[in-house]
Amino acid sequence: MKHRKAGVKLGRTTSHRTAMFRNMVTSLFKYDRIQTTDTKAKELKRWADNIITLAKRGDLNARRQALSVVREKDVVNKLFAEAAERFGSRAGGYTRIVKLGRRPGDSAPVSMIELIAADTAKSKEKKPKKKGAKASKPKTRKAKSVQPEKEEAASAAQDGKPDDATAEKPKKKIKTKAVSAKGTAKKSKTKKDKTSETAENADDSQKKD
């Protein structure tokens, strides 16, 4: 059974493998990101998470355990000083693996492993608050815009005065009636003129006879 045999061997001896990962962990905490193969990056993620957990603990025993793995003392001091602010709100997942494709020559899959910054965690926490605030604003504006219209209609009904929209309609109808009245007056005048002309013509013809 495969008990107490976690990790990968990578075709190397135990001493060679531990020395390699100690160097890689030191470089990762020193430069915040390194480039390596996929299998090494996945195994390095375990080593880095264990060191960051020790740094968050922050006591003397944790510092000595970290110094037994990381090769540079300045890197350990910097990590322990920044761990509380940088990784304090996170419970694991301190690194990110980004696949870059294949390496020219042996065509091995290559990835970049990097430490997650504190800015990304803060920005993710603030985004849902902004969305909720924006969604609540239009509701209050709609309620405010509807209330004045209702109040104006109610006050107009109490005073017995028509609204602006209702007052404009009869004016238009009156104008059309006035125009129609003028047209009928003109028509009646023309008819009277014609009748008077016919009557004069008839009188002239009787006189001639």
C-alpha cells in the first residue's frame, strides 16, 4: 500500500531531490515567481504552502523550521515580516500556477509558479459590495420620480383644475371649430353673392322686355 509516500521522485535520489526543491523554494520567495516544468511546479506548491504556514505562525520554533528549508536568512526574515499582511486573510492557496506551453528542445510542458499578492484578494472582496450599491440606487430614484406625479394629480383633482395635458386638448378642438366656422361663413357669402347676381340679371331682362 502507498502509505507515507506522498510526493514525486522525478528520477532523482532523495538528497538530490530535496536539495533541488530547497533551491527552488528559496528562489520563489526571493523573486515571487519562477519558471519550471509542470510536475516540479505542482510539487513546489506543497513546499511553498508549508513554509508560508510557518511564517503566519511567526514564533521562534516556526522560524527555525523555515530556516532548515530556505537557504537564505534574509529571505526568511522578509517572509516572516510580510506574511501576516500578505497572507493573513487566506486559508491556503498561496501560489498560482500558469501554464506557458512547451519548452523548445525536449518539448517538456512548462509552467510559471508565483505567489498571490494581497491586492488581488482585497479587490475580490470589494467587487460584490459595489454591485449591490449600484443595484439599489435606481430603485430609490424611480420611487422619487413617481411620487411627485401622484401628488400633482391629487392636488389638481382637489382644486378642480384640469392638468396641462387635458387643458391643451379643448384648445385644439376650438381652433378646428373656428376654422370650420370661417369656411362656412365664406361659403354662405359666395351663395348670397350668386343669388343677388341672378336676381339682378332677372330684373334687367324684365326691363328690356
